[in-house]
Amino acid sequence: MQTGVFAGGVRRLGLVVLLLAASGCEPLETAPEPLARRTHAVKDLNTGNGLSLNGLSLNGLSLNGLSLNGLSLQGLATAEFDAWFQLDPELHDAVMKYLVGCAVPSGESRTYTSPTTGRSWSWTGALGLAPDWSNGRPATLAEQRIISACLAAHVDKYELHISISVQGLSATGVAIPTPDWELLLYSEKEACFFGNLFNAEGIYAGNDGRPLTDRESTARTCALSCRRDLNTQPCAPLLRVEQDCARFCTLDAARRFYVSCSYNGISYPAITTRMLRSDIYMCGDGVCQVTEKCGTGESFDNCGRDCGPCP
């Protein structure tokens, strides 16, 4: 399923903020993603499929009160939510887009109005992964974990909006709709994500695709990496813990996506992602991407062919 811009929350979600700002084999300036593709992905997000735009940055986030009050309209009207949101309205607006998109079903929205300024913000649901939390009840453990995985899937080191396909089960076991055309279009397997940002369990990613060559890079670097960077941690506190998701994760019956991953003795529900082939960049393609650097060679971090010689 294509998803879009959303974020996650909890009482002790300070980790979430440090979390969502990474992706690709390393830095730069890239041609912006075509507007047509961005618009298509956002539209699909709103209709409840799994296509999504990543790009979340959550450094320093704390979602005090959300795990207790839930994501009902009443929960967003509390003094606790207002105090949290007003600490950084721009950041927390972006966070809420991801959170509501992950937790709340398509066709629903959540609105918050500041009691002091009268300004309102509205966020659209998409995936419906947390029905209890969406209806105002405290997030169940299963909801905490699947929302955490969904948030992690949208972390982007460069804060770029890149269209991805998101697959998995809701906290109640309902699969995110994924049509066959989506699997064909989003042909590159990327990663598995799991963990819990609502407590101290941590948040993790594994590589589900092939390791990239030295010439290749992607802005989705939090899980998909170059061979020589398999042991690096570009998106801490999101930890890359395994080069191959299949070693510790279990596939669904159709063998399309992972339903759970086991780590540190805990079995977590998982989110699986796929990406467009065009979002894996190649040194020598004529475009100096955000993941590439100047130099005299042909590797992504020494890409004279695209970025020219260094000053």
C-alpha cells in the first residue's frame, strides 16, 4: 500500500524525534521529485492503499498524553496535547500527519484547534493500523508496536519525500491492501521495520533487498545500504540490526511481506517496504544526487562523473 506523510506518538516517545531523519548511502543535493509522482502518492495514501511518501524527521519529539488520551477528537482537545503541539507547531504538524496516517483509517481525519490562537490543523487517516487508539482508547501493546514500525518506515535521513510501498497487518490482523500492479511498479524490495517507541524496547530495521554496489545509493539509507556500509548506523536511534530480514522475520501466507520479526527475545509485528527502481541512484547517470559527493571516481561518495571534482 502507498502511504504518505504521517507520524507517531506516545507518552515516552522522546525517541521518536531523534528517529525520523535518515535514508541512502550518504549526502547531497538532488533534483526534486516530480510533482506528479508526489501528488499521485498522496492521493493513494488518502484512499487507504499502501503507497506513501516518506520524509519524517522527529528529532527531539515527545508525545506526552497521546498514549493515554488516544487519537479521538477529545484526545486532541486536552491541555496536554495543546501544550505539546505549541512547543513546535511546524514540527508537530508534520509528526501528526504521519501519526494519523499510520493509525487512523482512510476516509477519516483528526482536527486540532488551538484554544489560544483559534488556528486549526487537520490530518488525514490512511492505513488504519491502530483502531483502538484511533477511537480514543489507550494504545494496545500491538498498536504501539505496529505504529512504531510504520513511523520507522517513514524515517528519512535527508527529509525527502520519496514514494514507497508499505505492507503489513494492522494491530487486529487486517492486511494493508496491496494490488498486484503496486508490487510490479515498486519492484525493489527494501526493508523490514519493527520495535516499540512507546517504551524502552527500541526501534529496528533490517535489509530486505540486495546490498547496493559502490556506485549505487539511495535516500532510503536507513535500511537499504551499500555493501561496505552494512554495519553503519545512519539513522540512530533507528538501528539497522540485520542484513537479511528473512533470517529473523516470518512471511505472510502469500510470501509477500513479513508479519513479524523476532529480536531480543520479543516477537514484533512488522512493516515491510518496497521502493521504485528509479529511487536507487547510480554514479554516472548525469545527476548529482543528495546521496553523492564530488570527487574524481565513480563511487557514490567520490562521484566526479555526476558531481564534478571537489573544490
